[in-house]
Amino acid sequence: MKSFILRVFRFDATRDYEFYYKPYEIDLRNCNEDFTLYNVLELVKEQDRYFNMPCASEFVRIDNKVLSLDTKIFELLKVFGNDFCLSAIDLKRAKLDLMCDNNDFLKVFEKFKNICDESDFELYKSYKFLYYASDVREYNENYLGDSAFVFAAKLLEKYPDKRKEILDIVFDEEGGIDYAVNLKPFLYKDYEIYEEIKNSLKHQKEIR
């Protein structure tokens, strides 16, 4: 294999009515073993100055699997082949190519703001990819997101005296953890870690 085709999601919410996937041929001679998906997007930028580079810490989708831009490209080629589509993590909230409006995710933190402090907000933001991972929000707009549950587990460790307040959020009747689904179909890797955390929380329902 001398090259591969990366079809990149393109959309500008300020002027486009529909998104599309633009193909880019990537010469593997320009990639070394340490090249990440982010590095490949830098090559895309060299080909297309109108492509808007996402942050290096961003998460995207390939075949509906959420993954980080720091994933090694040769690993992805083994899994997805030499022609695949790269999408924004949430097509409905896409605003500029692979970047999305995440105000809905940030708004959920308001439920925790009286329990924790500003430093915890940075931890919460690191779980953004989990908020958009599953499709539960498609049928329940009140769903707090797997990000909230993993974050809550961390808060329970840090603020054990606020256990009831934290678990009351976790078991919210309209959008709590009872609506959660298994993340295996949605995460490229490490879904077991987050499922273990959620299962541990679920077992605390009757003793909160």
C-alpha cells in the first residue's frame, strides 16, 4: 500500500445547507510509524488550505466509532482499510468541519456546580467524547451523557461527604444512568473501563 484515501467530513454551519465528505489521497511515504490521525490531517491541510484544523485533543468518528486524533494512523489502516470516512463526533452539532458546538455538553455541568469547584470543570471537559459517544440522546433529550456518570464517579472519590447529592444526579429520573447503554458499539477502545465505572454506580442505587 503506497497511499490511502481519507474522506473527511466538511461543513460550515454559517454557509452550508448540507455536509459532504471530501476525499484526500495520502501518500504513505510522508507518514512514519509515529504518525497520528492528527498528523495526517496536517497533510490534508497542506493539500487544502480551506480545511479547518481541529484541536489536537479532539475526538472524531470512523465507522461510528469514537476515537482520539492521537490514534496512530497505521493502526487505523489495519482496522479500517485504505479508504475510510472521518466524521465529526456529532453530525447534528457540527459547526466547522470536524469541530462541533458543545454547549449542550457544557450545560450538564451546571447540575454539579454546587458540589464541586472550578478545577473539577477541567476534568469534566476531558470526558466530552463520552457525552457524544452513544445514541441515547437521539431518543432522550434529557440524557445526561456517559460523561456525567464517569465524572460523578470521580466526584464520589473526592467528595465522599456529598455522596447523596452526587447520586441524586446520577439517578435522575428523566436522564440518569438507567437510560445508559453499552458503549462497546460506539468507542474504538477502552469501553470496558467506562462500563465498569457505570456498573459500579448502578449498584449504588438502592443504598444511596
